[in-house]
Amino acid sequence: MTFSIHGLAVSRGVAIGRAVLVASSRADVAHYFIETEKAEEEIKRVRASRNAVMEEIVRLQHDLPKDAPHEIAALLDVHLMLLQDEQLTNGVKHWITERHYNAEWALTTQYELIARQFDDMEDEYLRERKADLEQVVERILRHMKGVASPVQAAVRAGSSRKQSQQDLLLDDTMDVPLVLVAHDISPADMLQFKQSLFAGFATDVGGKTSHTAIVARSMDIPAVVGARSASQLIKQDDWVIIDGDAGVLIVDPSPIILAEYGFQQRQGELERERLNRLKHTPAVTMDGQRVELLANIEMPDDTLGAVKAGAVGVGLFRTEFLFMGRSGKLPDEDEQYLAYRKAIEGMHGLPVTIRTVDIGSDKLLDRPVGKAQDRHLNPALGLRAIRWSLADPPMFLAQLRAILRAAAHGPVNLLVPMLTHASEIRQTMALIDHARVLLDNQGIAYGPVRLGAMIEIPAAALTLKLFLRNFDFLSIGTNDLIQYTLAIDRADESVAHLYDPCHPAVLRLIADTISECQRQGKGVTVCGEMAGDVTMTRLLLGLGLRSFSMHPSQILAVKQQILRADAGKLALWAATVLASEEPAALLQNP
Ligand code: PEP
Ligand code: MG
């Protein structure tokens, strides 16, 4: 039966596909497609692990002390029975041979299906066997983990499918689009999925500017977050429509709804083709104001998309993504240098703004390193970004040295996140100087950098003179500026309705930052999600902004707004919006 689930729209477009459910406890299970001839190998892999787990249990039974409670022996019997259950083994085989799922994926898929049947059982005793099934499946998965690396496998996920589609003759099941449904996906895991071929994403939790949503947006595929109980209501393999424009999921759609969304999907594709024609058109308003459109990237390879979309540089390289998902082993100076150099070379002489690492809050390392990241306190207000860097000077120095060295290969702006205090600015400057002295002493080549500060804490926006005295340019991080001005956790869907980019206080801080920079002749960019939101383009232009940094996928739509805008007229209108108590109401009619 068709039903819909409402969430938050984070990435535009429509995806129609079969649901791949990733339960949070099994979120790190690899999901990738195998080549047809590898099916037997995969089946053997599950079988071997299942047999090993059975042997473990038999051993446990054998070693049970004579006075052990009778329930324990009975439980082990149940586990043995479940391990031999035909529905489990045959189901796993089915997913591997028919759908080309890798072994772990096949096992968790079949688990979800059987678990649902347990849920529907009248008999309480049988219903409770679901927990036993979960335990045996987890045991098999743990055993398999020793055999294959699931994280690496996840990276291979999409590329293996892509390759399979190109190189092999496959049956129809390979062509079914898949959409990923999960309770939550960490930003690092999301990045891993970037190379896969999922047609869309939906998660139960998350806000519009949570980092998971940001990475989903960078993938330019439809996504909905904050869809509360989606991962419980949607079943493995259900047909799901992800409407990334409206923030709605439609489960098990009727043929009429499918036809309607199929039409919408094609319209979206046509619109994209139309926008593509703007790629080489300079971003100039109708009254001749030139606007700089820059790209936000997470990985060096993202420069390909940036260049393709016609970005005139990188306005924000979120380097923390190089640090995440590495089991706590941080990239050393050389590895970072190569990554930054790759991004610089990828931009072919256009400037690259490299932001120093912004770990913390919702961007956690998968394992704490150095000063512990505390998940239990208040991470958005804790040891995050520059605070984390200054707490570990050797780590920070390695990053600064890597950026300075990479700057020998092209124009680089070095951007520092979350600065608030004069003392933090002093310490940062001292470390940058120190990095240069060390490189000089060692005779290692490095290049010049322009220094910039993120304005993303209200305290910084209210003490602009301090920042402008010390930095060559500023970059407004509206995602955090809104979060900290309004005291709304940007990743918490329960307060997402209060996360308001148009709140008069937020607009005032943005407007003052832009005008003070203009007065002092310093560059200012907006690099938060607001820069890529076409509903905000005219207002930002009216407030005097001439430099926008956003995901490459948003550049052409924003350019279209710019080409249709009269910046002079918008300035007058923006002044009235700024003076209003409810600016959002005026946004539609400049
Ligand atoms: C911001 O806060 O607006 C920003 C660009 O940084 P991030 O989203 O990485 O916190
Ligand atoms: Mg920020």
C-alpha cells in the first residue's frame, strides 16, 4: 500500500528505486556489487563464516559447566538452529546470485526480511527470537570482517557496479536503481558512498545543513534527511520515490504516482540540460556586476566537477574529510601535501582555498586521536575546528607545512575555521610563521598564501575589525553562523523548523560583514549552504555579495539567478528586507 513520509529536502531531484536498508548497527557493512563469476566465491565466504560460528557454538556447548543454567544450553541450541535455517541460507544465495550483492550485504538483507516476519508473529516467544537471529547474523558478520575489509569494500561499491555494467553482460536486475535508506549515515560514510551508484538517499535523522546532508548535496543526487522513522517503515527492497525537492518519500507507489514522478524526473533532466548551456557564460548581472562563483569540495578529485561546472576557483576545501574514516590514523604531512597539490593542479591555475581541519561536532574521527572527542558533552560548542588544531600543535604544524608546500604549485588561500578570540588568531599566526621557518631551515620549497578567516561565530561577526586587521579576506560560514546565532543544532531535525537563514539577526551579521569588508577593500565570500540556495541569491547580491562558494552542482542554477538580476535595484530592496522583522515574507518579491 502506498504511503508517504515527510522529511527535509536537502538535495534536489527525484530518484525512483528499490530500497537498500542499512540498519545503524550494521552501517559499516560493505555494500557493493560483485561480478557474476564471483557469486560462488561470495556464497562460500558466508558459508565458511557460518560454519566457523557453528563450530564456536558447538565448542561453547561442549565447554558449558555442568551447573550452567538450562536456559543457556537451550539458547545455544536456538542459535545453532537459526544458523542452519534454510530461509536464511537460501535467501543469502538468492541476493548474491540474482542481485549480485556482496556476501555481507546479502546476509543483512536477508536478515532484515526474516526479522520483519518475526515482528509480525503473534507468539511472543517466537517474536523474541528476532534478537537471537540478530546475534547470530552479527556473529557471522564479525567473522567475515576478519576476511574482508568492509570499509574498503564500501569504497569499491559503486565502482564495482559501474565496471560491471560496462564490462559484463548482466541480467536485468543490475539495472534496477537503488536508494539507500538508513537511520543515520556519518559524513565519513556518506563520502564513501560518493563513489557508489545509489540513485538517492534518505535518513531518519539530520538537519538541512548537517554535514551528512552537505555531502549528499555534493553528490548531486536526490536526498531527504530527518525523515524520522523511514528506516523502520520502509522494508528492504521496497520501491521508494525520493522527492528531494519537496522532502518527501513515497513508499510502494501506485502506477499513477510512478508515472507522475517519472515525468517530473524527465523534466528535471531537461532543466539540467538547459542549465548546462550556461557553463561558459560569465556570471554578470544585468547591470554589469561581475560575480565570482566558486566551488566547495571535500576531496581533491572533486575539482573535476568544479571545473566541469565552470567554477572560477575553489572557495572551500573541507580538508577534514581527509582525516575521517581512517580508524584514527591521521594523514601525515606528505600525504596531505600530495592531496592539496592534486587539488591545486586539478584547478589549472585557478585559486584554491584550503581550510584547515574542522574536526568535531558532527564531523567526528571514527576513533578519538590526541585530545579526546567527547560525544557526550556539547560537541558543537566543544573542541572543534581551530580549537582542535591549536590543542595539538604538531598535528596542526604538519597541516600548515603541507598547505604551504602545496602552495608552490598554484595560487592558494589558507582559511581558518571557527576563530573567535584574539589569542587564537595570534597562536594561529605564530604557528604559520613557525611552519615557514621550519621549511626555510630544511630548505624545503613552499609558496605564498593569502590568509583568511571564517566568520561563523557571532562573536567574530561582531568584532570584524580585529579580523580585518589580521587577515587578507573573510569567508562567511552561514551554516554555523545560523547555528550559533539562533542556538539551533544544525544536525537536529527536531529543531530544524527554527533553523532560519532569514532571521533578522542572521541577516544583520551577514550584511555588516559584507559591508565592512567592502569598506576596507577586503575580499568576502559566503561559503555556507546559503550561497548555493537559489532562493537566497538575489538577497545576497542585494547585500553586496560578489563571491559565492557552493557545491559544483549548484553553480549553474545560481548563475542563472545572477544573469537575471539587477544588482542596483536589489540593493534598495535588500535594505527593506534587512529592516523587516519578518524578512522571509519579503523574499519572494524584490
Ligand atoms: C559553514 O559553517 O557555513 C561552513 C561553510 O563550514 P562547515 O559547513 O564545514 O561547518
Ligand atoms: Mg562551519
